[in-house]
Amino acid sequence: MRIAVTGSIATDHLMTFPGRFADQLVADQLHTVSLSFLVDNLDVRRGGVGANVAFGMGQLGTRPILVGAAGADFDEYRAWLDRHGVDTGSVRISETLHTARFVCTTDADHNQIGSFYTGAMSEARLIELKTVADRVGGLDLVLIGADDPEAMLRHTEECRTRSIPFAADFSQQIARMGGEEIRILLEGATYLFSNEYEKGLIESKTGWSDAEILAKVGHRVTTLGARGVRIERDGEDPIEVGCPQEERKLEPTGVGDAFRAGFLSGLVWGVSLERAAQIGCMLATLVIETVGTQEYQLRRGHFMDRFATAYGDEAAAEVRKHLA
């Protein structure tokens, strides 16, 4: 099964504020906020939604095809991804713009305030999926991850036109999208990914109820933070999977991307939806224990020991034969 992962490719600048954002907000002055946070540290990491998901799939050995746009400064990042099992042959390199950047501050409660510089990402709309499919011998699924909005629309429409199954994953872009754009992007998706807050936002902006959205997509996959994930299908009982116990909780950036990487890898392996969700939750747990979205190490023995503890020996035996 060949999966193309479309989405942003970026450098993350991650900072930590030792206090709470909520303590700095004055209720009757929210219309004129002017705040500066003195942070304790700065970590510069590789990131971007598309690259994060592809890296996780590469760690699991499922050889994803990364589709996105980057700048001439991408050479070192490309080498890193290539070395970790990602096919970067379909990344477009801009002649004029730098690779996108994400600047994010996390407070003591793990709340986040972030800004995103688009840069070369704006050229992702120029990428045609047919060219990607021709290069790799066809595509079985395309993840439409957070990217240049025009690119997301183009890739979605091309998937429909060429009858390529796709997964809708608006992520950070949902804040700037209107209801009509979201309706276009989700209708007919084989999978619709979101977190719990985004789920409500999708329903509010589209004007569609949960039941109406379920009738328009194959599977609705909603991550629930520390409570795990819920998978819903029209007319069927939901599947709910909990998270493994984390050894420590350092930084939440990229946790959702890691879940998607694990879930999609499970699809490549042909395991059940429940098992795919368990793989996703296990990989997400590794990320929250690490600062940076691609800094975790997937040691097979360690991964399987923790997976067995969380989900049982029978589940672990099924995953182990693929992971090995």
C-alpha cells in the first residue's frame, strides 16, 4: 500500500514559558492584548505536519511519499528524512522562498501560542499528484494534511477526479478556513482526522451535525488527548482506544502527527482499525516524552514491550511481525 503524505515542511522554533498564559490575560482587555513572554529555553527542530507524519511512518518502516514544498535550505533536512525511510522525491524546491517556520511557546499547563511563516509552502499548490503517482507506480491513499490552503483544495479535487482515496486532516488550517472550504475538503474522505476541539469547530463552521458528517466520510477519527482516540463509522458502534502510560510529559507539539503516522502505518500493514489506533497512540506517547517532533527514537524492543503492557500480548504479537 503506497501512501502519499501532503502537508507543510517547516522548521520549528519551540520555547517554554514557566508560567500560565491564563494568568496574564485581563478579562476586560482581551480586545487589545499586548503581551511578551520571557521564556526559559529555545529548541530549534525539524517539523511541519507533512514531514512529521512522514518521519513517523518512516520510523515504522512503511516508506511514505512526502509531498510538499520547501526552500533551497532543505538539503540537510532532506538528507535526514531520506535516512529515516521517507521518499522525498516529490518535494518541490522553491527558487526564491525559504522553508516554512513555526514559532511556538508552551506554558506550564501545556497550552500553546504559535505563529506560522508560510514561505515556500505557498508553492505546494503547484504540485500535481498525477506526477507523484506516475513516479512511484500509483497511490492507494493520500493524506491531505495542513498545508497551503490552495494546495489542500487542489489535492482534494485531484483525488476525487482521479478516484484516489484520501484522508482529510485540516489541523492548524481549520482556524482560517470558512465553512464552504471545509465542506469541500471533507466530503467523500475515506478518513477525517481531527482532535476533539477541531471536531466541534468543523461542525460549527460547516453547519453539519456529527451524524451528517459521518454520512459524508468513511471514518471519523477523533483524538481525545490523554483519553486516546475514537473512531466512528456511519451506522456502526464506535471504536475507542486508550493511551499507554507515558514515562514523562515534556512537550506536546507533534503528538497528533505521530498518531496519524502510526495509524496510517497500521493501514499499510493491513491490521484492524483498533490495532492501527493502538499503534498511533503508542507512537504519540513517544513524542510527548521528547522535545521536538522528530527527536524520538523508535527502538523496536522498547516499543513492543510498552505496546504489550498497554494493549496485551496478543495485540503485540500481531504488530511485532510487521515492525520487525
